[in-house]
Amino acid sequence: MLGSFLALLSAMSFAFNDVAVRRGILYNSVYKSIAVTVPIGVPLFISAILIFDCIDELLSQSPISIFFFALAGILHFIFGRFCNYKSIEHLGTTIAGPIIQISLLISVFFAFFILNELFTYLHLLGILLILFGPIIILAGRDNNTTRSGIKINYPRGFLWGILCSLAYGTSPLLIKLGSNDGGIKDNVAGGFISYLSASIFLFLIIIILRVPLKELYRLEPEGKKWFLITGIMAFVSQLLRYMALALLAMSYVEPIQRSSIAFRVLFGYLLNRKYEIINIRVITGIVISIIGVYVLLYQLRQASLY
């Protein structure tokens, strides 16, 4: 059950990360959020490698593993994260969450049809419940303005959310291919490779587009604080996610991670209630999604008994 616990902690960290970025982009652009949150993961993952003693695993990574980990980092931390933050910018953290749930379908498709992972009726029930919750949340659009007066832009938010789900749904497959059934230490090393590759790719884009670094990193003090929190929480969520994927099948980790939608609402209410839309319909959808998560956890426990 350690893998499921790590996946759940990752979901909580991921939710707090998104709530923090919602505050940050009220003061600074999404472009600047990527420029801060991606590079900060490199020194943090170096610390993780030293703490978990993963130097040997890092040096022994095969070229094909490095390729898949690097591709996962660029896809998830650059393209996926940018689309996620743009969706949050237009919809808010609470409403953007259900759109990104679509990535679950992509992850499960890869898990069953490419990785040949076992599929049961409880898998199906849990996944349907997890996806049915967001459908309820998105069923009504009667409230288009937050308490602070921010307008919700559904078309743009939906578009960015779907693009994000494509990236977030594909990256777990790349991580599993990169880990090649390795252990936790191998995946921690893989997480460093992913972050380093994403950071190099980011700075190549900055150089090609000739974006002045002084302008890019000129941040409003309040926004800077929230971006730093976002970067740290993103690192924590990804570290836990890579570790969970080393212990559990992808078809278990990704659905559990989708429970982050519940924590988005909780943290959003505590920190961002003026900037979010939270009502009974949203809460109902969250509860249904959580039930789906526990169905999957029950299936995991039953499988471990045989």
C-alpha cells in the first residue's frame, strides 16, 4: 500500500501547487510561472538524489531510459504545465480540475493496451465514478464570475485543459518506459533527468526567442512568493509520483492522482475562495470522484491478497 499512499500524497501536493499558482498568476503571467517553477526543480531533485543515495542509479541509466525520462519531462513540465496553468488562469483551480481528468482516459488506455496491465470490473467502476464527478461539476455554468469579480472564460479554459490532459495523460507512459521496471531509486534519478531536460529545453526556447532574462524574471513580490511555493510543491508532487510509479502499475497511480480535484476544492476554499467558484454542485462531483478513488484502492488491496 506504500505506492498508493505516495500517489495520494502526490495528489495533495499537486492540488496545493495548483492553488498556489492561481494566486501567483493574479500578479504575474503564466510564462513567468514556468520560468520560475521548472528550473527550481533541478536543485531540489539533486537534493533528493543525495538524500536517497541515488547517484549510482543516475549514472547507470541506459540511453533509452534517459530518452524516455527526458521526453516525459519536456512534455509534462513544459507543455503540460503551461497548458494547465493557462486553464487555471481562465477557469480557476476548482473548475479547471475536472477538465484535466480527461488525461486519466489517456493514461488508462496506454496502461491496458501498451503496457498490458490487468483490467478488472472494479477498475472500470472506479474510473467511471472518478470521471462522472467532473461531469456533474461541469453540468451547470450559472455562475460565471468569482466573488472578486474575475470572469470565467469557459471556451479558452476548456481548450487549454484538454491540451493539458493530452500531455499529462501521456507522460506516465514515458516514465514507466524509462523506469523499465526499476525501483524507487531509479525513478528518483529519472525525475532529475526529466527536470534537467525540461529546464534545458526551456532555456533553449528563451534563447531562440531572445527573451530578456531581466524582463522574464521581473516579478511582483506577491506573485514571486506564490511562484516559489508552486515550484517547491510541484517538485514534491513529482518526486512522490515518480516513486509511486516505481511501486505500482500506472493504471492504479494515475486514477489515485486524480483525487487531487478534491484537494483543489479544499485548498482553494481555504486560500482562494474569493478567486474560485465553489458550490453544492462542485462538492457533489468531488464526493463521487473520491468514491471512485477508494474503489480503486479496494481493488489494489484485493489484488495484493492473491
